Amino acid sequence: MTSRGAFRRWALGALAACGASFFFAPAAHADFRVCNATQNLVGVAIGYRAQAGWVTEGWWHVEGSSCKTLIEGALSSRFYYLYAEDAERGGRWEGPINMCVAEKEFKVAGVSDCLARGFQRSGFQEYDTGEQSSWMVQLTDENAPAANNEAGAAPAPTTPTAPVGNP
């Protein structure tokens, strides 16, 4: 056997190993996460446009200094809406987009007539994910929540727009 033949077998083996690691490597994790940078428990609700129309759901309980995944998998919408309450101090992270919430765990279809349908109406903040497959919002003690994309860079501020059909 020549050294050239041994090198070829080694190179083919290395390529096969690289190819196998490529195919068996874990996929990049895509999701919508909320991180709570405060020391308090926070309740979080999310709103989004689904195929059947607007949906809001909650409550996720996010302990202080921790993160929680609200939507698992690649994001299917460009815009998501978030509302959160500090369970201990009563502070809120809110915005100008009205959507429906409930006292207990909920999933509500539609954003109109919240009160008439037995729900409460709260102001959600819009987050433009720029069609990224993953997004993270960080809740801080400051008045305005910070949003970061998966690369960790803060996006430019967005001008909130009301969902279609919002009263």
C-alpha cells in the first residue's frame, strides 16, 4: 500500500465522519422565549396571528432571573404581541395593542369584544421579529422591555400597529 492510498482512505474516512456529524448534529433551536431579568415572578401572555385569526394565550409563570419558551419551533408569524405582569409588585410590561386575557390559564380566539365575551382587555406590546425563526424578549425593571433576536442584537424600535379587527 502506498502512502497516497493510505492518505486517500484517511481523507475519505474523515469526509464520511464529517458528513455523518452534519446529518446527526442537533438542529438549531428555534422558538419565542421570554427572559425575566427581575428578581420577581412574572406572568406572561402572548398574542399572534394564526391561520384562523388572532389568538392570545397565557399565563406562563417566569421566575426571576430565568427564561421560559412560549412558542416552540420556528416562528410562523412576523409580529408577536406580549403582555406581562409582575406578580409581586404589580408592575406591567404593556403596549398600545388591545387583546383579550383571562384571570386563569387561557387561549382566546379573536381580539374583539373581550369584555362582552367574559374576558379582560389588556394592552400588548408589538414585537417585529423580522421573520426570524427565533426571538427572545427580556423583561427588565425598567419601564420598557428589551427585545433581542437570536443573535442578541436589539432590533430598531417599531411603530405599533393595531391588529386587523382590533376595536
